[in-house]
Amino acid sequence: MPHPSISVIIATYNRADLLKKCLSSFLDQTLSTDHFEMILIDDGSNDKTKQIFRQMASNLPLKYFKQNHTGLSAARNLGLFAAEGEILLFFDDDDLADKNLLGIHLNLHRKYPDLNTAVLGYTDWLPTLRITPIMYYITHIGQHLFSYLSLDNEMILDFSYFWGGRSSCKKEFLIKHEIFNPLTTWDDFELGYRLSNHGLKVLFCPGAVSYMNREVTYHEFCKRCHRIGKEKFRVSKMHPNLKIPGSWGIQEAAKKWENAKRILEARTKQVTLLEEEYKNSLPNVSAAIVLKLFNLYEWSFQSFYLKGYIEEMNQQKGTAHAVPYRKIPKKDLDYIWRKKKSHKYPRALSLSTSSKVSTGEYSSS
């Protein structure tokens, strides 16, 4: 078998239905299957994830690894070390790939061969999805998700654009310097920052297209903001010299949260009522309803960022030292690499039309 040029790393957890659609989107890539591989990391799923793998593996160059449920960062790190390609594309299990996605990522890396150059692709909502006010707001107005409006083709960006799920990079660059940190779920931002100390630059490529294949609700996105608020505080403790966009000083955050928490519940209920009013008014929705929704969305998101930030701060109060991050020592990385090269690294459960079924399965305990 030819050595793959690019490895697609997909971490998944109990999303079998979305995963099947995700994998299916790679069936018609313009890049030959001889030039790419797909590494599927099952983060301890108890649904039909493994069955989906078995169904799809006869038509795709798929490898399957399973670990105990330890989170996205650990899953991505496992995929990183299992990958054979020189280029790594981290892809989300709820996204679909355009048929030219892999070829475009690979060609841009050939155009910009420096190890420290990563590529950010373009993600949009799947055209068949119903775009709700919240989905439109977070991408086109508030730009809390997929904030591409100010970017140009092949624009060089800083580390904060190293977005997991739509970015590719050279494997050697990660192996040589840094990998994902299991102590934060804001793992792409935190890794990007550490890689920036080694010269990371991110190149935007709007032609490398993927599509998000599920709707996002207001309450779901509020939970996301709450989580990121927590992670902003954690990462600020890990890296005291890092200026995190949208963060606050401790006193400022505490004051803002005191004002917000008294009315947060009432305003979230108001959003629910307005969204229902919006739905019932279609197709003749008044601009006033939309404007009220947009203002409440932004207020809500900022308040949930604050909520998470303050909760994490209070939880860590009295901690004498910054939260550490786990950096694997070079001698351990070398050991893992030698095991892999000598074929002692745990095998993937791999099915293909050109080979027998491999019975090996990686399972961490």
C-alpha cells in the first residue's frame, strides 16, 4: 500500500448517526484513496459507533482505535500518533466534507512546505439545514462560531485561528514541539498558543470546504459559552502571560457577574418566548423581534462566559500554583515513535477490500 499523504483524524463519542454521514462524505473525494487515510478514535462510545466503522471500512481507508472515555484531547493525541500521513487534518464527527477538501488541503501544504504552516479551511452550515436566528447570529452577526467574514484567501493568521475540526498541519511540527493538552477542553486554542512559541502561522483557505451537519439551539450554545468561560480561566492560569480575547480581570468579572446573575434566568426565558414568537410569525417576522433576539443572544452569551469564568475561579480559589499542563517528555515521545515504527504499536481494527480483517484493536485502560 502507498504511504498516505494526509491523515484525517476524527474523534467521536456516541454520535453514530452523525458519524455515518460524516464518513460517507469522504467516499467521493477527488483525492485518490491511495493518498489519504482516516483515523477514527472512539472515545469510549456505547452506541453503534463500531458497527458504523465496520459498515464503512470496506469502502474507505479506515483505521479504528478505541479508548476509555477520556476526552477529545486524548483522542486527538492517539490519532496523531497512529497517523501515517505527513499532513494531519483534524475533522469533526458532525461535519461533512466537500469532495475537494483533502486535495485542497494537501496542495496548499505543498505550496507552503514550512513545518510551522497550518491551514484553516472554511466551514458553513449544510445547505439543507434550516437556518434559525441563533444559527445566523453566531456565524454572521456575533461571529462566535466560524468567524470568517474578515478573512481573505491565503491570509496569514495568528494561533487563535488554529481551530480544531477544520485545520490541518504537518505531523512533524506537532511531534517535535507540542501535542493536545488533556487538562483543558479548549484544546485547540491552548495548543495553538504553545505552538505559536515555535512559530506557528495559520493560512486561511476558503476553498477547503466542510459543512456542519446539525442545528444548534440557543440553550446548547449557552452551555458552550459556559464551558468556554470556565476554560478561559483555566487557560489563563496555565499561561499567565497570555492575553485571552474577551477575558476580564478578576474584579471586573465578579462585578459584571453580580449584575448579570440576578436577571439571567428571566432573560433566557424571554429568549425562548421570542424564538417561539419568531417561529409563529413566519414568513412575516418583524424587524423588532429579530433585533430583540440578537441583543438578547449577545447578552446571554457574555453572561454565560462570565458564569463559567467565575465558577472556575471560585473552584480554584486558594490554589497556590497555576494549573499545570501535561507535556509528554521527549524521551517518551521517542519511545512511542520507536514502538510505532517497529510495528509494536497497537494495531487498528482495519477492514479493507484489499486485505484480511485485522483482529487487533487498541483499547486503553
